[in-house]
Amino acid sequence: MMAARTELQQQLLDQERHQHARIDPHGRTAGLPDVILGGQDGLVNVLGIILGVAVASGDPRLVLTAGLAAALAESVSMGAVAYTSTLAQADFYESERSREFRHIQLYPNHEKEEVRLIYQAKGFEGELLDQIVSKITADPETWVTVMLAEKHHLSPVDRGKAVVSAVVVGFSALIGSLIPLAPFLVLELPASVWAALAVSALTLFGVGVYKAQVTTVGRPARSGLEMAVIGTISALIGYAIGLLLKV
């Protein structure tokens, strides 16, 4: 019986390790969502603005002025959003945590049954399952943490990371914003317009490919193509508005 338990526990541990390895085999995804969020948003938004200004005015200086102003505003705005979003997630976790504490006090039998069902679905049964349920529900802190993680798929949010997230997102947005602006520093209109489109599309494609390779989710080429197409189409809206308002 003890050998069967040990084997089952090892299988579950190996499965969990395998899942973590697939998601982040080298720990490279830490901060990746923030980088992609900021970079993609900054690139696409500024590209749309400068395309619209370029086709409407035909003035490179006006394009650079509008682009730089948008880049700085975008980076500050995205950083602020990342900061408040992280704090909101932390507040939500604390709210759900308080709610679960109330539940285990008011409906302990129902909450114990939920723990049983969770671990039963993982393959535990019999005496081992009873021991797991008893062990978890013996400590309210452990009980609530398990319910939040297994039932609601929530994990604690470090409020201290709000500043880090804001800096990463804001800086990524600034770098992304400068990419479509670069061609306007070295090329004349309208060549700079097409160069900005091409450079931006290639950058988005590369980011999509890298994201798929690192996270092992989706096909790299498809992920890159989707990101490039969606970003380019979004930016072309600015180009269309510039055509409509062309002086």
C-alpha cells in the first residue's frame, strides 16, 4: 500500500514538473508578458499615428514630433496601467481569500467535499485521499491557499512587483514606439512610410515567433504571422484616417 502511494505521488510530481518545463523550460518567460504587452502596444499605436500624420501632412518633421510625443505619452500611460493593474490583481486575490475564509467557517463540510473532489480528480483515492483532505483542512491558511490555487486558479500577487511591472511595460512601450520612427530619421517620404511598415511587421513577426518558442504554445510561424497581421492591420487604420484628412 505504501509503495503504491509513493509511486502515485512520484507520478504526480513528475507530471507537474513536466508541465512547468513545457511552460518555461529555462525560466525565460518571467516578465515576457509585460515586455510583449508594452512593446507591441507602443509599436502599433505609434505606427498608426505616424502613418496617419505622414500621409495627411507629408511633413517629416511633423511626423517625428507626433511620433516622439506619442511614444513618451504611450510609455508613461502603459506603465501606469501596468502598475494599477497589478495592484488590482492583488486586491482581487485578497478579496477572494477573505471570501474563502468565510466559506470554510460557514460551510466547512461543503468546502471539505470540494477539496476531496479536487484531489480525487488528480488520481488520489481511498485512505491516501482521506489523509490529504484531513491534512489540508486541519489548517485554515493551507485550506484557503489550496482552494484559491486549485479551485480559482489564483496565486498571491506581490504588491512590490507593481513598480517593476510598470517600469518593464513602460520601457518596453518606449522601445517599441521608437521602432517605426527609425526609418523617418534616415529616409525620405514616402519610402520611410513603407520602411516603417516593413520594419514593424518584421519585428512583430519575430516577437510572435519568439513567444511561441519560449512558451511552447502554438506554432512559431503561425504565432508570428498572426501578431504581424493583427498589428499591421491595426496600424493601417491610422493610415486610412490620414488619407481621409489629407490636406
